[in-house]
Amino acid sequence: MRPVLEEELIVGSPLAWPLFDPAGKLLADAGVVVLCEAQRLTLLQRGHVDPALCLVEDAGPTDEASAAAEAPPAPLPPVFGEVRALKRRLAEAHMQLLAAGTPDGALMALELVTELQALVDRDADAALAAVQLDLDDGGPISRQVHAAILCQMATRARGCEPAEVDSMMAAALTYDLALGPIAETLNSQQGELSPEQRRQVEAHPDEAVMLLRAAGVEDPLWLDAVQHHHERLDGSGYPHGLRGDDIGAGARLLAVVDIFSAMVRPRAYREAVIARNALRNLFLERGTAVDAELPGLLVKEIGVFPPGTVVRLASGEVGVVTHRGGNAACPRVARLVNANGTFAAVARSRDTREAEHAIVEAVPQARYQAFLSNCARFWADAPAGRPVLARTAAPLPAHPAGGAGADAVCGLQPDPGSDLAAAPAQGAAPESAQACALDGEAKSPS
């Protein structure tokens, strides 16, 4: 491999071919947009090009290079494990950013954006399952990886430009940066916040932006999304009490994925909210606290029962959702527990469109933790050419805030006697967008 040339790196332009570090590890794939001067300098210092992958003619290939090009590629590590491993490196990036004064942390975050995009592109179901089954990790790092995956899927679904996707994922990986030092205390606390804790919580979006700017981040979308992800359409958010159209599209999206990733994780003062109910709570607040369209988009992308959700079937079996289906409410499920309550030695796949295997309810993951210890095998990469299950992508019907529309399409419209109908009404939801206004708060704000 040869070092990348300066003229091959232009801020605002996509890479013509992949860049690797000296050890051959992928730094940035072809098509990735160079977001800022700091990223360009890092890629210039560390990046190398494989002439075999270039679209221009390099030095003639040697016999060794030709043989390497003809050899089958080495198998890639499974996505499920790689997503979980990425958390450690994000924690390192946060430490660099909290130290302030150097661009290393921001550059690491941008590298992780590229890597996470590649993982989600390879197997979005595995990536979703990795974070959904990691809910017992109450730290902010897991939440921000979860949020970044959701941002990638949502921005791609909306047809955003690659640079916008990169910016939103970078924002998702850093939006709770300033809460890191106190996150564990907040999440384990059962009483009300002290005045000082409340001040720290309400100031953390502005402080995160200060830290990012100190690290050389100048991307306006990245910074705006981080600074305003706790603003609410009705003006009840913070730090600036913005309302309506004063809240940018990036901040609106980050608000929704932040609320969802918070609700599905347990806290000292409550159990985790199952994904279906968390999505329902977002629907109840669309158009008032959160964007009217984004909850429906989120459901269409991840489903009512996202991969990694533990569910009970009509047959009495308990399983874990492995792959989204063409219908948001009918995913594929791997059996974990037989109808008689015994461990299922063979984890058969169940099609929940069939009446016998229809999903009856989602169940708390903690109850079946012992059965999930070896679940990574459900998302081991399959041979190339595996058929991908088609998913519906019809636009959601127009609807007024609080009306039916997307609720019915996504299976979230409460029916009499259903668990959704019995769930708390708006304003009394177990952890609504309003209750999430103070991230990590020990009790919902009054």
C-alpha cells in the first residue's frame, strides 16, 4: 500500500477509494465525505491506499499483488460482537474530548462513525440486537451507540446526503459527552436531583458543544443537534426553551432517538420500558413535545419489536426477535424456551405472521437473561448471497397529532382490552418525552 496523497483528500468531497491504516485496518470506506480539516489531516497522516482498489492506474501489479487480489477475502468478524466492542473505543474518544484542547477525541468519533456505518450496512438486524440486548449497561456509552445506529437508519430512510448522515451519527456518539462523569451516579440514584445535579444536567448540552469546539469541531449540524437535543416543540425543553420551528431537524431526530434509548434502559427507580411501549409513548407526544413524523419513521425502520426484543408467542414459547419482517409487527423470532417452560435445545426460527407463532407480548429481558447468554450465534454472518427479507416502505398516511394514521399502520393503535389501551394516557406515561427532559434524572420532573 502507498500513503494517501494530499490532493486525494478534499474537505466536503467523498473519498474515491478506501483508506487503511499502516496495519491494513479500514479507516474510511470509499464514498465517505471528509467532514472537516481536522479529519483531513488525520487521514493524511494515517491513511494508505491499496493500489488494487484504485480507479487510476498505479504501478504495475506484482505477481504477489495479483495473487492477493484473486484470493477470496478473509471473513469479517460478526457484526453483533463488533458493535459491542466499539463501545470501548467510544469511551476512549470521550475521555479525549473531556480532556479538551486536542482534536484526537473528535477524530476518533469520526472514525467510529465510518466503522459503525459499515457494520450497520452489513447487518442492521445484528447491530440493533447488539444494542437492544445490552440494556443492562446503564452507562451513556451504550445509549449513544444505540442512538447513532438509529440516526443512521432514520437519515438514510429520509434520503439525507452522506455528509448529513455522518454529522448526525457523530452528534449521536457525543451528545451526552458532558454527562459522562456523573452518569453512573444519576442512573443509580432513586431520590430527586439535588440543585447542583439539576444544574449539571440542564447545562450538559451547552458544555458538550464547548468541548467539541475545543476539539476542533466546526460542523454546524453536529453542534446544533448536540446543543438542542433536549429542546421540545412546546417550549418545555432546555437549555434554551426553544419551540416549534426554532428547533432544527437534526436536534428533533436526536431528541426522539435519545428518548427511546433512555426509556428502554432500566434505571434504579424503574424497570426498562419494553420497546413497543416506548414507541407508543413517543406516538402520544408527537406534534406536541416531539416531531410529528419521526416516531412513525422509527417504527418503520426498527419495527414494533426490534431485533433483540424478548417476546412470548401464541404457542406459549418465548423467543428473541432476530430479524425485522416485511410487517413492522411481525418479525422473525428464535425460540429460547419451550411452551412447557423448559430450555429449547434447538432454537428454531418462528415466523410470527403465522397465527400459532404470533407475538402475544414483549416480556422483560431480565427474566430470561440466562437463556440469552449465547444468543450472539443468531446473528453470525451468513454466507454471501443470503436472501434479504423485503420490508414494506410505503409512506405513512398523513394524520393530525394524536390521531390514528401511523398508529394503525404500525400496530400501535390501542384496541379495547389490549395492553396499549391499558397503558397510561398522555401525561401519565411511565417515562414520556417530558419525563426524559432531564436525562438520567432519578425521578420524572414535576
